[in-house]
Amino acid sequence: MSSDQLDVAVVGGGVAGLAAAWALRDRDVVVLESAERIGGRVRSDQWEGQPYHLGAQFLAGATSAGFLDTLGVQRVKLPKKGGIFLAGRRRTATAASLMRGLRVGAGGLADIAAVERESARVSGMISDLVDPTAPTGLLAPSAVDLDSRSFSEAIVDRRPAVQSLYGVLVRSLTSKAPETLSALYAYAMLGSESQGGIGGANRARGGMQEVLKAFERALAGRIQTSAHAEAIKQTNERVEITIRNRDRTDTVVAKACVVAVPTPEVRQIVTGLETRRLRALEQVRYGRFLSVALFLRAPVWRGEWAITCDLPVVSTLLNPAVLTGSGRSRVLSSYASDDGARQVWDLPDDTVVDRFVTEIEQVFPGLRKVVCGADVRRWDPGYPAWEPGHLALLSHLAAPAGRIAFCGDYLSIPSIDGAIATGLRAATEIKTIISRV
């Protein structure tokens, strides 16, 4: 690679880094991605013409919906109701109607209404975290108070059946158990679908692969894959990135740099970070998740786009036909959250598939008879777990360091919406840095 000085180097070709590079496309910018493909934790494929996902996919809220439109990616409107498999039965319903079906009485319904109201309130309260023009981490004192407690603590006075229901929902939405999550984060995710906020009610037509294709078109000639950043250091005049590209080592020199990688990698490759940022980076935890796409000889469901599951390993079922607007239902996508994934993580793929099929047959009896193949993907690091106290870390994590700006879903509510917002925010910061040169 030429050592001529660029305007900007973006380290990391996930959604956050790609959004930053797109916003800086009028500059001399390059994206350096260590893998052979862009997308980070976004992963899509096709089986017999049916798009399906194996990684992150949820779009689009207020920020990403408009961004998709700008990129020229069509959207699919999702049905308002999903499904849930709870207490041995599959239901399609709202939380309140589920509670009626479980016969929790008027008190249980009042608890449900209270949780739903709080979810709606919090979903609006944290909108600045997915607004690329808003300062990071400057939320109301009530948000700070909520963030100091776990979701389990926040709902401890609710009836056991209500706690159980929301435990299942939170596990599916966040990949972590409610006792390990900030109440602020859990409430925000619960309110996201109904309020059209983070996550929103739209997805990319054709799947996330169409989003990555749009980025490739917009950044043609500016993306380098198999370019693993081994070290990033800066002087008063420039940033130097040492990269390994297969058997060759090069140095990329730029006026400024966007670092768009998970926190463990930030700590490893960026030199000279101040102590408080390093301490904050060490406190960000990631949960694993595992995805299995099952290929089917015949469809097993129609209409619903998701089923949240109260199963030992499998936490979520997704219908790629509805999610991608493809009109076919020959793939069933399934996910295991952190606790479930750890139970099968080290098992061979065929054993993992067998365990998934066995559990999912409780939801779709006879499924095994129509399964004709599978695709398994393990993600570690997977999902940034917003633990209690995470909000206080954001001011240390998000601030630029000299000529380096940072982005990624750990700097917002973990979501693709959050990743895009932090990428656009980092691009604005980089423009300010370059203007001072």
C-alpha cells in the first residue's frame, strides 16, 4: 500500500465504520477491514434464492431508516405482532393478552401496563443516543438512575408471571439475562418495536446483504479487505496504522483515523490511550450469540416475523421471508442468546443443529421431517452487554483522542441504528479535526 498521506483511514468495515466512511466520501478515505468481507457482525447469505441472516440485522429506526433511503435500499414494513412460545404453548399476541391467557388476574395486567408505559417513556428518553447530532451520554438524571439498576431490580415488585414473561422477552432482544442488564437498556429495547425507535418497524428488502452492497457501491475503490490493523499510533501531525495483508506488512498514513472495532480490539491496537479510557474499555462486556439457519423442504410458518422462545438454548425464531420481503418461507432462522449459546458452543455443528431442531419442534411439531440442511455461525464477541452503570462510561469512551475518533454499537444503545448513529457522529468529529490541521 502506498505510504502517501490520506485524509482519513477507517479501521473496521462493520456498519459503524462503513457509515463513517460514507459520510466522509468527499474526502480521501479508505476502509481497512481485517476480514475477507465487509459487514462485521452483519452476515447474510442465500439458499435457493431465499435470503437469510446469520448475524446482526435489525433495521430501521429513526436514524437508519432515512440512511437506508439515502443509500437506495428499499424497506420492508413488519407486522405489528410477533409471536411467543411460553409455558409450552405458541401464541400470537400482545403482552397484555398473553397475561390474560395465562390468567394472572387484574393485578398482573396492571403490572404489564406499568412496564409497557415505562418502556415507551424510556424509549423516547434515550432517543439522543441514536441521534448522530446529539452529544453522547448527556441524558436526564432519571435515565442515570435507571441505568444504575439491573432490569431484575427494576421489576422486582411485579408479579412472578410478569417477571418471567419480560425475562424471556429481554433475553431474546438483548442476548443477556435481565439480572445482568441495565434497566435503562432493557426498557429501551422493550419499547423499541412498539415506539418505532431503536430497531424500528422496518427491515432492508432483500436482507442486510443489500445494505452491504449499497455501501460497496458508494465506497467503490475505497475498501480494502484482508487488511488487519496491528497498531495505530499518532503524532502531532498524523496517524500511522500498521496493517498486515496476508504475508505483507504496510503502513497507512492519514491526517485522522476512525476506529470502528469492538472494545477488546481497541485496547489491543490503539497505542497511547489515556488511563480513564482504558479503564472504561475494560468495563464493556460482550455476550456471545449463536445463529442457526435451517433449510426446509416445505414452509412451516407464515405471517409472523418472529417468535420469542422460552426454551433452554433457543431464544428467538425469525422468518426470513417476512424480514426480507422475499415471499418464500424455505429458511427458518434461529438464535441462542449468551446463556443458551454457552451450553452448546463447543459442540460440533451437526450436534448443535440437532439440539436446535429438537427444541424448535416444540414450537413447530414435525420440523425435523422437512429440514434438509443448515448453516451455523458463532459470534464472539457478539453483543455489547449494557450492564448497570454503562451510561457513565460513554463520555470516556466516545470522546475523540487527538486525531482519532471512535464509533461502534458499544457507544450507543447496541443496535444497527446505534452503530450508524455513532459512525455518522465520528465522521462529524473527524471533519472538525481535519479542519484544524
